Amino acid sequence: MIPGTIAIDGPSASGKSTVGAEVARQLGYMYFDTGVMYRAVTLVALQCGAALDDGPAVSALAEQAHIDVLSPTVNDGRQNTIQVDGIDVTLGLRDQAIDANVSIVSAYPRVRAAMVRQQRAIGVRGGVVMIGRDIGTVVLPDADLKIFLTASVEVRARRRYEENARRGDATPYAVVLANLRRRDEIDSTRADSPLRPAPDAHIINTDQMDAAAAVRAICALWA
């Protein structure tokens, strides 16, 4: 029997990465954060000097780039290794410039179509915990279990601020909060694959829940 698929969606900094990775570890499944693909496209666009409001130009870059998501190849705490045309770009994908611009890039329909094709190819093999913003609604609408993980924007901003601080990023909390609010608006109002729970998704709010409790809740639903 092919192992099942678990789709975990939700806004930025809602705990999807931490929770999804631990669920995958406990189940012996592959962890796959689809957001890294859009971050990789944003990085490519920035490095190429493309105007991020030039949809056709950014979309062409996305369609040309070969993006691989692998199990960690370096023991530095990363959850995956992300390669663009064979080059490891993992450490550059959490840069503040990526945070500030990835929602613009990910809103382009051609960019999303190029990435979704790769995401589906991974998902149909089964045995995967896939996280993102449109997994249960678009990428894997037939996933065996769909989760929508959420929290207030203030709680999410505090988590992202603390995560940044641990990496030596001194971006002020107010800036992180403003970026998250902007990203939420873009993600929720875009015409193509807006952020929303699938009709059959289980909604889990983590405002008063730590990662371990969220993992237990999801594993209980999977049992």
C-alpha cells in the first residue's frame, strides 16, 4: 500500500515548518515545505536584477530554473537542501529581501503553475507531509489529511522575530509585523490560489498551543 499524504496549509510563521517536520519525522515520511520553491524563484529574480513587478519576466525565470528540494545535505539545522540549477541556495532563502518580496513573486499564475507541477510529482509518490498555502486546495486536493494551521498575526510576528534573532538578524519586531500583515493581505486576496482552508481541512489555531501539542493533534487525526 502506498503511504498517504498530509497537506498542511496556513499563513507565514504559523508553525507549519516546525510542526510539519516533526509530524514527518514521527511518521517516517518526507517533509516538503513548498514555500522554499517560491523563495528560490524570488532569489533568482533578485540575483538576475529582474523587476519583481514584471510578471512575464519573473515567470520566465521560474519556468527556466531547475529547483530541487532534497533531504538535508549539510548538518547545520536545515530542514531541506534547496538547489537551483545544481547550486545550494538554502541559507540565502531566509534573507529579509526574500521575506519582503516572495508574496509578489508567488502571486503570478505562471510561477505558481511551474512550481505546482513539481510539487504534485512529489506528492503523488506518497509518504509525504507537504506544507504551503494551497496544498489542500490546489496542489494535493485529494490528500488523505488536510490541516490549516493558523495563529494571530501578532503571535506569528513574535515567532518570526525570535527566529530571526537566533540567526543574528536584527530586523525590528515592528518591521517583521508589517511584512507579515502585508504578506497576509497579498496571500489572501490574490486571484490565483488564495490562502484559505480547504472545505474538508481541520483548522488548528496555535495561539495558545506549542509545537508539540500541534503535532500531537495532527498525529491523533492521522491515527
